[in-house]
Amino acid sequence: DDYELGGSADFMSKEIHEQPTALSRALSGRLNERFATAHLGGINMDPRELRAIRRVKFLGCGSSYYAGQMGAQLVEELARIPADAEPASEFRYRNPVVEADTLYVALSQSGETLDTLAAAQELKRKGGQLLGVVNVVGSAIARECGSGIFLHAGPEVSVASTKALTNTATSLAMLALLLGRVRDLSTADGKRIVAGLRRLPDQVAEILAQEQAVAEVAARFADTRSMFFVGRVRGWPVAREGAQKLKEISYVHAEAYQASELKHGPLALIDNTMPTVIIVPDDELLSKNIGTIEEIKARNGAVIAVTNAELPEGLADAELRVPRNETELDPILFTIPLQLFAYHLAAKLGRDIDRPRNLAKSVTVE
Ligand code: G6P
């Protein structure tokens, strides 16, 4: 184990810090500047077939499902095709309507998650068009899907997924770019996304270099019993993933909510014992998110803002900073400080970070 850890305190920390290199591998050879698109050799569909897709559905469990939600947003934004994500575990049991012109995409780091495999098998039985976005080559889901995108994240050991989620979301950004470029995404916009994707590995490294600052914020909130994680649109899957990470490794209760829905119930829980982590990209929803922070502050709730915007001085109690990229790619970067936040809060509480109680790295049984 010592050898594999290579000096890191645990696998989660090692894998968090591997993200810039893991990301570079995922992007390597897959971006085409000249045609402003992605080249995904594992997808055996010609432009005509890609154009015939009328809907995209992402299926996965846990962090893979949240990455799918990020992917759905990217597909709608870049390709203007209706897209959504659903837990594979729900999909497989609800006798879903399978449509011929929908592209189904199974997402799995391990390639062995039983629910995701069962969903893929059900789709094959019903004649659905299926791709796999998988890390482990030769795994059951990779074999079942037959074509798709490999993550090239390298082995992931920590139960809490980090680099696999980052590479999944990035792979789905490339898929969205490809689907967009056979439709109406302009060359200029395609180039903008290609350049943005290329910047990601260095920007992730930039976030990781601020680890100490994130650790200090986490320590300030380590005696909290419950937290909200809120975001809007692109920020919503980020909030869900951030809450999930915190729960699973620190055992602190965390609830993710759409920031826009707070006032329809959860705001009643806000007081000085309930901090909120809010995802605040500098995008078209910035003023809405600032409004949400003000509503929380008016109820004496502490606010930790994950942001690349210049927020009014003193508005948030703490800020976790993220570099600027193209807004469509924000979810990929905004997830990183939340990994560090959960990690350091759990470390402060003395948790067994790589092996959280009651959880398994891959759930291969019912
Ligand atoms: C388990 C792990 C999660 C992971 C999920 C899906 O619940 O604890 O970290 O996201 O399985 O795993 P997969 O290998 O299919 O991505």
C-alpha cells in the first residue's frame, strides 16, 4: 500500500492531486483545433447518425450520475438537443420508454456497478442506441456497450470518486462538442470550447495549489452538524456532488437544493447553526445567486461561496476561489474545491477517508 500511495496520506488525496494529469490524458488526441470539434475514436457513428439523435439520456449511479447531469446540461447548451440524466437504478426498474432516436449513455468508473450494467442490458434488449463512458477497460459495462469513451483516469481506489468524475464530465463536454459541431454550434464557439478544455488541467492545478486555504475554511466549519449545498442550473449538479462528498466521507449531514427552490421550504431551516455552500459562477445567474446569499444572511446563516466572480466585499463568510474559463465548463472546475472541502473537513474529524463506513467502491450486488 505504501508503494501505491507514493507518499500521499491516503488514496483520496493522491487521486485529487492526480487530476491535472488524469485530465490531460482524457483530452489527449481528442481535440481538433482545425475543425473546432472533438475526435472520439470509440464512437462509431458518422455525422449523419449523430445528427439523427433527437434526445440524449445519461445513466449512472452516485458521482457518475451527477457527472451525467453536468453532461446533460452541456449537451443542451452546446448541441441544443434535449438531454437529461437519471440514476441507472431507477431507470432499470420503471419499464422506461426506449426510443430509437435517443442516444443512451451509461456512465461508470468501475464498469461493474450492477444497476448501471442492468440498465445497459435492458437498453440493448429494447434496441436502444447505447454508448459507455467508462474508466476500466474490459469491464462488464464497457463490454456490454461495445463503443463509447474511455476515461483514462487511471486506477481509482478511494471510495469517494474524484478524478473519475472530473474525467467523466470532461468526456461528456467533448461528446457535447461533437454533437454540437454536427449541428448548429458555430466554428467560433467550437474553438472557444476546445481552447477552454485545453486550459482545464492547469486550472485544476491552480485550484489544488490553494488547498491550504480550503483546509482552513473546512476547519472553521468542522463542528457543523448539517449544511446546505445550493446552486442553479450549471451549479446544481455541482452542489449535489459537493453534498454527496461531504456526507460520505465526513458523516456530516448535507442537503443539496436548487438555490431557486430554497424559498419554497428549506429557507425555514436557515439560522446561525446551518451554513450554506453556494455555487456562484460569474454567469447570467450571478445576480440571482447574490440575492440568494442575501436571503440566507438575513436569516443569520453562514455562507461559503464557491466562485469566480467578484462578490461584494464581506457578502460571503468565506470564498473558495475558482479560475475563469468558458461558462459552459464551469461545473468541472467548481467541483474541485468541494472535493478539498469535504476531504479536509473529514480529516479534521478524524474519519477513515478512503473507507467510509457502510459504503463500497463499486456496488456489484443488489
Ligand atoms: C459507489 C461509489 C461512488 C460511485 C458509484 C458509482 O457508490 O461509492 O463513488 O460514484 O458507486 O460507481 P461507478 O463505478 O459505476 O462510477
